[in-house]
Amino acid sequence: MTVKIPRPAPDAASLRPETRLIHSGILRSQFGENAEALYLTQSFVYDSAEQSAARFRGEDDGFIYSRFSNPTVAMFEERLRAVEGAEAARATATGMAAVTSALLCFLKAGDHVVAARALFGSCRYVIEELLPRFGITSTLVEGTDLKAWENAIRPETRAFFLESPTNPTLEILDIAEIAKLAKKAKATFIVDNVFATPLLQSPLALGADVVCYSATKHIDGQGRCLGGAILGSQQFVKDHLHTFLRQTGPAMSPFNAWVLLKGIETMQIRIEKAQDNALKVADFLAGKPKLKKVLYPFRKDHPQYELAKRQMKGGSTLLSFEVEGNQAGAFRFANALRLIRISNNLGDAKSLLTHPGTTTHQRFTPEARAEMGIGEGLLRLSVGLEHPDDLIEDLSRGLAAV
């Protein structure tokens, strides 16, 4: 008979982020598998009717139904929670499910939201068009203007929302200072941290209450599946988020959670390589005569460079640049590329280029796009893991075609 000696687990709090990306949250079955198990099941069985009743009352630990929770999804949640340093995490089907759930789980008719004007198109839709259907008003402000945030506060303000760096103009918003204003207003402060990732920016440590991710991006990092996540305090999850997710059902599939678990293991080395490439590409493009501007947070010519260096650990994997000739010039640039592909995704191992004015932000009027800093010639580049010289050679083709 084999003698089983319990092997003590390491103290997760003492582990460094790179190690947490690999070892946090593992739930091993009786078979002792090394790779995380994929639990493709809709429901779970109970030892007795009494146990079933106790579990539904929340008095017995365990799983009930995969719309509520699932072992594979729970492993992903715990791993991301450990990396972020949050008290609790919940996974969702997509990044937009995360943003929408984070807002709707606690807002009600009569409440007011203050949000940065520069947002991903779908986030602007939620703030401007979806929330008003439920009697929730909003004010959009210039995100870099702290006075604008303060002036927008009303007695009924219940939430602040922003993304930083912004999509696609890569503005850096002062999370710590905005957090002070949110706390003064007794508003829940929600940050979409998808561009920076949990490795390069820690909104909770800067004073935010809730962080959202599209796990589709850097967390998967290889263009395979969709996913989202919401992280915050145990109280926020218990009082607001848990029941909302359970009853409305924007659940992450166990298979996607398993894929994301494998993706998160390599996120550190992928982001380090991609952001090194991004800086080299930004340096190459800067000052080129056919470009009006190049935006990368860790270049000294970025308008919020000092804030980016103070708030972030790295410049991330994205940059934007504006081509002469407006949309026609941008299209000529994009169509001349051979290696970099045209796609509206980001955070991938492959370098991807998009024209925000006709894709992610196409639903806005030209005036609204101009207000957000999105010119007709603006292109957003998500830099991947290729050799930087190959990327630079490809971008040279684009420049020659403008």
C-alpha cells in the first residue's frame, strides 16, 4: 500500500508575480494531475438531499452549477486574483461582460456615473446608451483633467469609470488622484486595466475599488478564446457581483478558463518581449516625415510620460501613430504591410494593426472621434513577439506607400 504524505503548499502571499502566474489556484483531483484539470460539466451531484439544500443556502462549500461556479473557472479566478493582489475575483464570458456586470451589479435608477471621455467604443456604448435605459445618467469628462472629474460629481454620483492607458490614444490618467476624488464622493471607482495588464499596473494599489479585464487580450495572448474578469473586495463581490452573475449568467466556459490558465502561465515573458519590441518600433517610427505623431507611454515625448513612469512598470505592448493623408493615407499604410496583419484584436503573439476610426470607434461621429483624439489617419499597433527588425522592415513598407 502506498503511503501518502501530505505535501505542504507554499505560502501564496510570499510568492513573486512570475511564480503566482504558474502555481496559484491549482485544484488537483485525486489523480494528482500536473496540468490543471478541465471540468466539462454543467452540474454537480450531492451526497444527500440535505447536502444539496445546505449548498444552495451557502452553508456547504462546493459547486452547484457551472453557470454559478466551476472548478476550472475557479482556478482561473484564483490565479488572476493572486496576481492582481485582490481579495476576490470573478470570471465572465468576455471583457465587455465584465465591464457591464461591474457597473450594473450595483447601480440603480437615479444613480449617476462619471466616466472618462476616451473609452473603447463598446464601453462608451454602455455608459452613454445602455445605462440611461435603466435610469442611470452619466457625465463624460476629459480624463486627464482632474478638475473636470471633481466638477462632474453630483450628490447621486455612485461610480467613476475609466481606462488607462486609453484605447486607442494611449492617454495616461492619474488613477491615484482620481481615486481620491471618487472616495470623497463615496463612489465606486472602476478601472479597465486591459492595456496595462495586472503585471504593469496595479489600480487597486493606487486606490481603485474594482478592476476589469478582457482576458481575451494579453491574458490569453494567442488569439484563441474569449474571456473577462472582475476583481475587487470580498464585500463588493458578496454584496453586489455574486448574485448578479449567478442570476444573469454571463459565465465563462470551463474550456475557455482552461485555455486562459495555460495562457496566463507565459504572460510575464510574452509581455516583456512584446513591450521591448513596442518601444523599439516606437523609436523607429518617431520623427518619420510621413507621420504626424507617435504615441507610446514610455517615450519621453508622450504627453503623460512622467505619470506613466510613476504609475506603470512598463509601457505595455501598444502604440498609436497618425499617418499623413487621413484615412486614405492610413489605408495605404495598412494595405502595404505583409507581416503585420489587419485585425481589431490586441495583446496577441502576432502583431496586429487596426484603424480605429473605421473599426472600434466607427459608430461615433467625426466630431466625437476628434474630441477623443482619434484622427482619420490614426492607426493602433499591437506589437507581438516577432523579431523587431522584421517588424521595422514591414513598417517601412507601410511608410513607403503613404
